[in-house]
Amino acid sequence: MQKIKYAALLLPLLILCGCTAPLEIHRFQPAPGQPDLTVITKANEDHLRYADPDYVVTAALFEAQNVFVLSLEINNQTDSRINAQDYSVALCDGRDLKPLLQFSREDIINFKLAYESGQPIKTGEPAVDAALTTVLKLFQPSSRTETLKSLGQAIEDYFSFRPLYPRETREGILCYHADFRLEYPLSLVVRIKDKTIVLKWLSAKGKGQKT
């Protein structure tokens, strides 16, 4: 997979390119009390990392206009192939781990098609339609070519739930929407076979950066 572009390019892939006004990007901070995790810097952005002899999970979380963008890498350090049905990823909130709605790659493709045609977004999921329609309204015609190019790159870089091959890394972005009031921390829950890996972030509201 083409190496994902970190830092300020994460949100512009889906939101900021051609936006009518500056948006506040919220960069989430690691929650305290996670002794098994470390914070590393990649392209000037803080990423949380979990590492053990079998797996390394690295992630960073961003938000704008209630659209959450997760940069994710999973490295399989074992000599065994992990099939797609043997692992899962969820972004959840609060102590009860209520999952946020995850956009699929097909949702982003439909978003791009709707932008190209000027037609309403119809993914079959009302909450997704509402979230993507809100994002679509942020674009302006003068940025159409660059917007379509960025959306195409986002589709190319979207995290693909395919096998985790031995000694290899799978990486990409995932996008989420919350149609409910969030409770914190936000937790990334990665399950690989019988292992559960959790990375937590605090609310970043009020700590964003204008772009």
C-alpha cells in the first residue's frame, strides 16, 4: 500500500481541500494511565503505539466537523498469516465502548461520485448520508479538480481489511462519525485472534488548530 500521508494531509483528503472557510482540526491527546503504550512522533504528529513480540499497532486521531479520521498501522511480527476474519478495528467512546459509525471505502466512493455529479448522497445508511452531506457542503466549485484528486487519494489510502501477512505492515486511514453525544476517553479497540489491544485518547475540543 502506498505510504499514508500524515500530519496536515489527513483531514484535507476528505474535508479541507477547497473548504469555504478555515476549519478547526482537533488533534486528540493520549489518555493517561496507559503504561503499555508509548507516544512517538511521525511527520510532526503524535501517535500512540502499542508493541509486543507479536504485533505493533500505531495510531493517531483527528476530528473536524464531527468527522473523525484515524491513521492506523498494524504490523504483524509473527510468522503466521492473520486472515481478515481474525482481526477487527473499532473506535468507541466511554466506559461502555459504544462504537462510532465507521465509513466504508464504498461510502467514500459514493461521496466522490455525489460530488462529481452534484446528486444527493445515498449510501443506504441515513447517518452516513447526513454526515457526508454536511462535509460535501463545505466544498466550493473552484476547488473541484483538486478536491476530486484528494478524494481519489483518500480512496486509494483507505485501510483495507485484508490479511495481515507475516512480517508485514498494513496501514491506511479510517473515517468515523458520531451521531450521539460522546463520552471520553475515545478508545481504539483492535482485536487480533485472542488478543485485544486498546489505545485511548482524551477530548481535544478547544485545542484545535485552524487550517
